[in-house]
Amino acid sequence: MTMSRTSEPFDEHALRVLFENVEPPAEVGAGWRDRAKGAAPAKGRRAARIFRRGDWFRRLSRPWLRVLAAGVAATATAGVVGVVAANRPDAPEPDPDKIETIINLPPSPSLSAVPPTSASAPGAPSGTQPVPGGPGTVPGSAGGLQSASPAGPAAPAPARGPLAEWPDAGNTGIPSGTRLSSHAGDLHVTQAGELVTDMRVSGVIYVDAPDVTLRRVQANRTIQQRAPRLRVEDSEITGGQIGILQQASGLTVQRSHIHDVSYAVVATTDVTIVDNYLPGNGSRVVTNGNTARLTVRHNNFGAALEVTDQDGPVTDVTIENNQLTFLWAPSGGGSHDIRVTGNQFRRTRPDDPAVSGWNPGQAGNVWTGNVWFGTSDPANP
């Protein structure tokens, strides 16, 4: 410790009040005031002589004793803070709906972005939150976020086009070599028309604004759509019960890899699902009714497609040119215009059916050109 002299007048009264009234924690021990005064407790006349009013306080005017007194005060204060902290109740878990989005945060010199990393195997650990405008991110179209190379900003890579071959792990999801920034925890997107691109998110993605696009995003939890017209392109979704939960009309999912979930997409209305790879027994598209304008085309499913109407009619559905294991079809009287054409059904057992609940008598229902996988044998209802 370096001490320096000062020309400011010494306030003996203030020091005495501090010295006599401070209450240190128990660890300081008894007799600390006597030890600070420079002598053990004394008796009789000698004590009176040593501790005459003003005598030892004049000693405290020496710089080193002032530092000692300040140290005692600091120790006492630290003890009190420690006791308060130790007895403070645990903070409640944060409400995910109140977590601030990174999309609208201004740049802050106190935070730094995680350097972008190349896309890696599914489930790679997430880092910490990048800062818009900071190193590793540059504005995307509509003010979005995307990764940049260490050498400087780069133009956003365009979305890929339709797939000519069957979707698989190599041609869907995040293209190999894509550099991803990382966001730890939940992400709330609150700006209309936002493009969120080249990012790894460890928590839930809440889409609370219309016309948002998620492109080349690795989501390790659910994407929850709570505003109209969401697009999910060239992305990977893994983990959790549901990959994409649609709670507002208008959803498009293209060239994405959704795996290790119970339900890949829980859909409602105005939905287009094209060129996606959804492997595994639990990866499927599900709707429970009150559904209209659903298109499911050229996807590679590892499991069944569930288009049921237990909660209300299902209308205007196209299920075309997919690989899948089974179709749960709507069977209620109010469901109609269900078109199932050109699909390949995989059997796990020789007697497995292709569909359950099919109602050929409903207006606009069509079943044609569906075969068993690897053969030209018709897969009939």
C-alpha cells in the first residue's frame, strides 16, 4: 500500500465518532479498539494517562494510523455486507417473457460479442450473447444480425434454392463452414421484418413480431411463433419437446434439419413445409384441427405425419412428394379438400398400413400416386 500526505485539515471529531460507533463483525474479535489505540487495556492511573481525552486521537492524525482506522471501518462494512448477502433470499427464476431481446439493444462498450465459430455438430454448446454492432456482427437486411469474418463485415449469404434431391443431413440445415455468432439463453425477436441470421441460440426463440426470418440459425430449444408470417430457412433445430410451435398464422419452413424432438412442427394455419429433413421416430408435423391451407411437400420424414381434426375441421391440405412412414388423416365431416399425392411410404412391418382415418367421400379429397418406398407398389388407404 502506498500512502501520501495531504494538506487537508484532519477532522478529529468525525474520526472519533466513526471509531467509537462502528460495529465490526465477530471475526474482528474483542478488544479491537484497544489494539487500534496502540496499547493493551491498561489499569489505574496509567490507563487514565494513556487514554486522556484527545491524546490517542492526536496519534491517529499520523497518516499510518488514519489508514488503520479506515481499514477497520472498511472491515466492519464488509462484514455487514457479507451478513446481508448471506441472508438474502434466493432470487426468483427470470420470467422468459421479460428477458430483453438482443435485437433492439444498442451497442455497448461494456459487452463484447463472441467471435463467430463455424457450424459444428448438432447440440454444440452455446456461448454468450453477441452485441448488435459489436465485433462479430454486422447489420443484416431489415436491421438483422449476422456473423462477420474477423477481417471485417461480409455480405449476407443468400438463401439456397429448392432441392432437386431428397433432403438429408448434407443438404439441409446450416451449410457447412457457416460462421455462427452465439446467444446464450432465450432470444426475443421484437422488430417487424427482422432478419436473424448465422446465429446459435441456446434457449427458446420467441418471435413476437410479424414478418421475421430466421436463416441459418441453430436453435437448441423451441422456436415459438407468436406473431404472423414467420420464415425459418436453412436452420437446425434440436432438443426439447417441440421444434417449431406455431401460435400465429403464416409459417414457412424450408431446407431445415429438425431432429431429436418429439414434434418437429406443431402447425395451425397458412403453413408451408418444404424440402426439410426430419429424421427419427419422434420428428413429425402435427396439427390437431382448426387448420386451413397446409402444404407439406418434398420432405424426408423419419416418422408419421399427423393431420387430425379432433379440435376442429381441417381444410385445403396438400401432402405431396414426401417420404414418410404413416399418415393420420382427418376423418370428421367438416374436413375436406385433403390431397395426398405422389408420396413414398416406408413400412416397418409387412402389414403396416399407409394411412388411418382417410375419408374418400369428402368433397375434394384425393389419394393418388402414393407407393411403398423402394417399389412401384401402390400404397392404398
